[in-house]
Amino acid sequence: MTINGWIQILVFLGIVIALVKPLGGYITRVMNGERTFLSPVLGPVERGLYGMAGTSEKEEQHWTTYLGAMLLFNLAGFALLYLLQRIQGGLPFNPAGMGAVSADSSFNTAVSFMTNTNWQGYGGETTMSYLTQMAGITVQNFVSAAVGVAGAMAIIRGFSRASAKTVGNFWVDLTRATLYILMPICIVGSLVLVWQGVPQNLNPYTVATTVEGAQQTIAQGPVASQMIIKHLGTNGGGFFNANSSHPFENPTALTNLIHILAIYSISFAMLNVFGRMIGNQKQGWALLGAILTIVVAGIGVVYWAEAAGNPILHALGLEGGNMEGKETRFGIALSSLFAVVTTSASTGAVNTMHDSLMPLGGLVPLFNMQIPPLGGIGAGVYGTLIFAILAVFIAGLMVGRTPEYIGKKIEAKEVKMSILAMLGPSLAILALTAIAVVLPVGLSSIQDAGPHGLSEVLYAFTSGANNNGSAFAGLSANTPFYNITIGLAMLMGRFLLIVPVLAIAGSLAAKKSVPASTGTLPTTGPLFIGLVVGVTLIVGGLTFFPVLALGPIVEHFAMLAGQTF
């Protein structure tokens, strides 16, 4: 580790924290329907969309109606993306002549982008036409992120309202998040990426002759417009197979900074939105403090593990850190930072190959996905609030008092729904991993024997079920078995989380506000931050740690002993 590396990491953290309050204020005004500087331009568009949808910003929905609208919208998105992949060979904007995507891969990809997971079992530049990338992948990048924001707003309203029967209007939340937040930022961001050298065109692939006289096909296309929403919406699916390590996706140090800032910006700001809407911004900062504690610790572990390097190579006289699978233009510090940011924010974009991380370096991204301390663009809010609910519940048990949080009594229903939200993804990960490592059809795709091979399979199902999308690239996952099973993991991870969350939102909104008393646990100070961190690490970690740690820790000590698998 170097001072320069830590300075780069601290500069990034400083910038993203500085964006929290102004961005959080803007998002709050947008989602509350208040006037913003874009209202004169976008207001008529917004009202026109409501008219076409047959709804109004004045209409509100019960949580079950809100959930039904969300599920129907997701189903329609899945069907359209699946169909687009299956018929892309006969559609325009396909200069490379891409044929129809296989049924199992189309299923996996449609589920992936509809659920905001963005797991990719395919190579984008060799599989998807320009039309599929633009009208399918990029559109889902926008709307799946907006669905996450809508879910976050529902549970925030649950805390901010009292004796209410509604949690908002899904169609209004979806429209505002897309129209006022995601699209304006992405228009500006994509132009900046084009300025930095990211392609944005509809040209055929270029065939070039190398200095050795060989023919090389250089893929290009509408890349910049997909890259910015890929990160801002915590999606992660790349235009190219190499994702953000590809020089066309991430050509400069500035684009790398833009990418990781985009990943955290709205996710962090949404916690400020939570604080503003409940009338106490300190509550949002406390949750953000808990998240940063976990994130900074993870960055430290990955950076240390990668900078320490490979002991087997050291024994051969090759000193230095682990540069396997990394871009030299980013180095160890920024590669370690990117790995932690993308997995803690449920994004899945990568600028280094996680399969090439040192064992303990790979353990942190796995752990981040098992207990996402931040989560996606909206999932981060309800993921964090679930751990906050569990934290006050455990604290209440310790002192023999009915737990309260933000003026709402946390009772059996909220705790049961919180536990269900945690157990849904857990069931998908552990059950499907167990099936994959005992069946020949699952074992045949594993590149590495021993504990690292187990980690490759566990990482894949963890990434799918916990809304991430990154991969240990050693697993050949584009097979019917993995396309279907990882697709099921993504469905379980998304909807076995969001259904309980909306149930919690409806339950909390219907409750009366309870004034704080001398026995109420303060939830803005270091004690509460420590409690949330502890519950996140212990309650979340105990679900997975015996399995998740098996591969990396065994591999770590084996490498210290000079053994490989």
C-alpha cells in the first residue's frame, strides 16, 4: 500500500460525501412533486405521461396495489427484452449481423436486466445488436433503477407518514425518478464520456490489420449512453465483455472516477432523502456512517491483500503486489477501490477481474454481496433500513422494551418481514450453490479445482441473488443449467426482498407516531451506528460466513504454504 493510493481513495470518498446533501435535496423535491429548475421543461412531459398511463400525481395506492403495479411493469419489461433478443436477427441496427440469442440465455438476460442485477453470461459485443443494446439493455438500465428508487420511496413514506393507508403511486415515482433524476444526469454524463473517448455511434465494426499482418475486428457502437446509466443506476452490465476494464468503456482516469462516483452518488443521497422526509437529517447521516464504516474496512482489506501480492511468486523471487487481472493504468489502489464500491453498491461493473484477486481480496466482495451495506440505487435504502429495524429490535430485547425507530413501534410483523427479506436471497444462494456443486452439469463449468472452484460457484449465485451481477470469471456460466438457475436466483433475490419491504412500508404507514421518551434508543449517535454495523456483520454474516469463508481462507493458507489447486 502507498500514500498515493490512499490519497486517491480518500479524495473519492470526500467527493462522494460532498454530493450527498445537494443531490439528496434535489431528489427530495423531485419525489415530493415540488418545483425544480427542470419543471418548466419536463412538467408538461410528466403530465402527458400520466395522461397516457391513465393515472394522476394526486392518486395514491395501498401497498398491495403499489406492489401489483410494480410486478406487472417488471413482467412487461421481461417479456419485451426476451422477445427483442429472440428476434434481433431480423431487426435493424445490426451491422455485425448478430443472430437470435438462445432461449436460455435470453431468459437469463431478460431476468437479469429487469431485476437490476445485470449479470451477463454472454459477451455483449459478440451477442447483442445495437438495437438490443439500446432499446433493450439500456432502457431496462433506466427503468429497473427507477423501480428501485420507487421501492425506497415507499418504505421512506412508511416512516414519514402516520395513520395512512397509502405509500404513494408507483407510476408517479417511476416517472419522476426516470424523467427528473436519471435522464438529465445521464445526458450530461454521456457527453462527458464521449469527450473522454468513449464511442457513441452506429457504425459497423472496424476491421484493422495489425503490425503482424493479422486481421482484428474492433467493436464499437452506442457505448457512452449505456455506460453512464450502467453506473448511475447501479446496474453494472457492460457493452463489452471486459466491462469497465475495456478501454472503450473506461479509457481514462477521469472516466474511472466518474464511474465510481456515479455508483455511489444516488445511493448515498437516498439516505439523505430518508432523513429529510422524516424531518431529521441526522438519521440519514447515522445510517451513512454505518455504511462507510463497513465500506472503508473492506477497502482496507482488499488493498492490503492485493498490495501484499502472491506468496508463491515471492518465493520464486518475483516481488510486488498482485497485478494479475488488473489494468496497469488503474493499478492496485483504484482496482481495489472499484472492487469494493461495485460489490457494496450492488452494481456488478468491474475494472479488474475478481477471479484474479488474492483469496482474502476476493473474500471481501463476496462478503459485501452477502450483506450489502449499501445496496443498489434504491435497494440500498431498504436494505440498510432492514438492518436498522433488526438493530433496534435486538436493542429492545436487551433492555426489555418494545423497540421503536423513527417514532414507529417495531412489532412482530415488521421483524418477521425483515427476517423474510434476509432469508429469501440466502435460500437462493445456499440451495442453488449446493445443487450446482453436486451435479455434473454444474461441476463441468468450473475452471479451478478445490476451494477456488467452490468460490466461483458461490460467487455466481451470490451475485445473482443479491442484485449485483459481477462474477468470478473462471466459471463458464453461459450454459442452460447456469442460465436457468442463476435466473431463478435473481428472481428470488429481487422479489423475496422487495415484497416484504413493501409490506413493511404499508404496516409502518398505518401506524401512529409515538413520541420519543427517556427509554427510547437514540438513533443518531455512535452507539446506534455501532449497533447497526454489528447487526449487519453478525446477523447478516452468520447466515453465510461458514460457507463463504471456506474457499478463500483455505486457499489463503494453502498459498502461504506454497500450494496451488
